[in-house]
Amino acid sequence: MKIVVLVKQVPDSGAERNLRADDNTVDRASANNVINEMDEYAIEEALRLQEAHGGEVTVLTMGPDRATESIRKALSMGPDAAVHVLDDALAGTDALGTSKVLAAAISELAPDLVISGAESTDARGQVMPHMLAERLGFAALTGARKLTVEGSRLTVERQTEEGYEVVTAATPAIVSVWDTINEPRYPSFKGIMAAKKKPVATKSLADLGVAADQVGWAGAATTVLSHSKRPARSAGQKVADSGEGGVALVDYLSSEKFV
């Protein structure tokens, strides 16, 4: 089985994240950038499938030069190779443009299965797997908490607020996973050293046959016009209970239309 895992480098979710004042995009230069947390679960699931069924696992990333750090981290977990889509014209690309570029790269790799995290911690859009499935003509099995492969048949337990749904499809397909699906392995020292020698192919827009005016600022279908910090949390309202605390609570809940 040939598996492609989508990996995105994002600002560390444990630190404060900001937008740039000049173009209203995420300020990545001043942040500690790491692999998107959900993508580590996607890598782990791909490696488990490889161990069970054989084949190869390739990491696919679109991003600037510094994304190489996350590529090597991903490779240290065990994948065989990586593809890095790198082009200055990609700056300012929105989700629609990103899906066009990634779809072109995936088409070249011709995988049986694409695995991604269910969402990225910087955008949290949850749209990329669906966009890619539409562009590629793949089945989309999203929000998986469990994935089973039998030959060319895939079965996932799709996590919902009420429980889960069982969904099946044939390959080629794209599966997005939640952090309930497994526990990612820690890279070993051997894996870290081996990652330095694994092949990383760099692809430009020209290599993928994507015109520069279809991505970046020129090709973006969405634009952030302005942004501001969310207001500081207020101290709240305290009620001293002198025998009428219950009444005061009901009055407050009623005023806020909770009851």
C-alpha cells in the first residue's frame, strides 16, 4: 500500500499566537513552529498500516524553508521519504489554493491512501480533506477514530458528538483522523539519525504544473480585512448569599436567557 501523510508546520498551540499587522496572516516568524499535533496521529496511523500491510509512507508538506524542521521530525518517526512543496509565490495562499497545490502533488505520487489530521491548530477549518477528495476524485472518510484496511476496502469509525458512524469505501481514499485513533510513537535516537539520510524531494509550482496566479495573494478567494485582540475577561458578577442567593441566580440566568 502506498500512503501519503499530510503534515503542516504550525505555531505551537501552547504559546500565544498572533496575526501580522502588515497583511493579517499568522505570524509564524516569531513563533515556535512545530508539526500540527493532529498530523502526528496521522503519521502514526500510516506507520501502523505499513507494519501490518507493507508498502511505503511518504510525508507531504507545503510551506517555507523552515518547514524542513517539521519534515525531519516527521521522518524520524519512521516514514520512508518526503515531498516539500516550496515556492515563494505560495505566500498568502488560502485553503482553496492550498488544496489545488496539494492535489497536484498527490496526483504525482499516486497513492492508494492519503491520511491527514482532522484539523490544523492554526486554522481549525476541517475543510482540506474534503477539498482534496473533490479535486482528486477520492472517497473521503473524515473524522476517524478507528481505521481498518482489508485489501482495497477501508472501514472507519467516524467520531460524532453522539457516538460514531461506520463508513466504508474503496481506495484510493483520503482519511482524516482525530487524536482518539492512536498514541503517536516518540522518535528514537536511531530514527532521528536515519531521518537525516531519508530523501526529501523539493517541488516548485512549475514542477507541479500550477500557475503562480492561481495561488498566493493573487489567487486567494478569501482575505482578512482586519483583526484585533479579543477583550480581556471581565471579573464577572458575584452574588452574596444572604438567604436569597437562589432567587438572584435564577434572575441572572433569566436575564441571560438561559432559563
